[in-house]
Amino acid sequence: MNKEKLMKFKSIIGLILFSIIVSFLSPRFLTVPNMLNVFKQTSINAVIAAGMTFVILTGGIDLSVGSVLAFSGAICASLIASGMNVFVAIIIALAVGGGVGAVSGLIISKGKIQPFIATLAMMTILRGATLVFTDGRPIGLGNSKGAMAFSKLGAGQLLGIPVPVYFMILVFAICYYILTQTRLGRYVYAVGGNEEASRLSGLNTTKLKVWVYTISGILASLSGIIVTSRLFSAQPNAGSGYELDAIAAVVLGGTSLAGGQGSILGTVVGALIIGILNNSLNLLNVSSYYQMIAKGAVILIAVLLDRKSK
């Protein structure tokens, strides 16, 4: 069993054991309504983490995803409130997220700037742009038929299952196919394994990084659309700290921060661990202050496990 499979196996065992412990601590945990709520709450982080998986597999990092979520949500809400067709508004919001990601990719690959610095700067710029665009206040969707239909994306149900869960499944299915069945997926692993060797073998690493960060931006934007739909408004502070949850989910799922090793299925497991952690702490009435400490400890443990695996 290679290191990647071993880490994924450990993550699955950890998820099962953690779920069993929480079920003893809180009888409400394994109820159907609560499990549906867990999947619904996890879906946002899972979609962002799916894009983050591509980035981390190349040895990069994207700290801007939370700000992309907020900015794209604000754009989408503003367009819908102005009377624009909902479908067109969603496409524009996704394009904005993808465009931001592409810019980050160009800055990193062409400007030779470390991903941490480049995306940290983009995170700050976009957060400020969101506050300017919204004037620091929520943007409501209005009461049009389009706005009501849009609200179903984040708050609706289909066959008793929250709609965001379907988005999560669809996103992971597409990402799994890309990473396992396409040349783009093979190139992502190749660059993460040895970027210089990939470049010397003729791979356009600049173009690949642009694509990878574009994917991350689009999926962060999709999460922003879902959040905006659920809240029926765009909040200027939406997405704060989401980048840390996404990184933790990816690393807990067995993807190496050094790049080249990991899987999208592992990220699903990691996202569920984070989702169950958040849910269990709420069920146990743990203070939000202590929840921050717990999540920080989980991220630290995830990084230590990643280092130990090497």
C-alpha cells in the first residue's frame, strides 16, 4: 500500500471512529435530519476543497478562495436584484471567479511569485473590493420570480436531499474524472511531483497553473453562489476563514502539501471530517471560541501527519 492510499485509509478510519465517538456523546448526531444538515453544511467547504485539491496537487496554495466566494456572491446578488436573468447572472459570477483564479495563476507562473504571497494579496484585494462594492452592507436579491427560483439552489430540496449536496456530488464526480481520466489530471500530478522535469519534458507549466487556479476560482465562486442563494442575500464578510477549512479538508484527505500525491476522494473524506467536527461541537454546545481552537488543532495535526508521511 503506497503512502497516498495509506493516508486515505487512515482518514476513512479516523472519520468512522470520530463519528462513533460523537454518536455516543450526542444522541441527535445520527438522526436523519442532522445527517442531512451535516452534508448540507459540508457541501460548501467540499466544493471549495475540490478546487483546492487541484492547486495543492501542483504544490501550490490558494488563500483567496474565501474572498472569491464573497466577491462572486456579491456580483451575482447585485445582478439578480437588478432584474438580470438568473442563469446569466450565475454564468457571469462563475466567470468572475474563474477570471480571478486565472490572474492568480498568471501572477504565480509568469511573475514567479510564491503562491502563498500571490493569493494572500489577492485575498486582501478581493475582500476590500467586496466591501467597496457592497458598501459594507448585505445585498438582497429582491422579490422577483427569478430571485425566488435562485433561492432553491441553496435552500431547496430534491427527493428530500438538500440541493447543495447534489452540487457537491456533481463537482466531485467531474473532478474525479478530470484527475483520473484526462491528460490535464496527469499533468497536474506531474507538475506537483517535479515541476522542473515536467517543464523540460515539454509541458507548458505556465498554462497548467493558470488552468488549475482558474478551476479553484470557479469552484469558490460556485460556493459563493450557493451561500448567497441560501442566505437570500450577499454578505460582505461571507467566506471568512473558508480557505483554512478547505486546506484542512484536502490535507486530512491525504493530499501532500508538497504536491504530486493525493486524490479527490480523499478530499471528500477530509471535508466530511471537518463538517462533522463543526456539527459535533455545535451539538455539544461548545463555545465558538473553543471551536476555533479545535479547528486550528485539527489543521496543525493534518500538517504534522503530512510531514510525518514523508
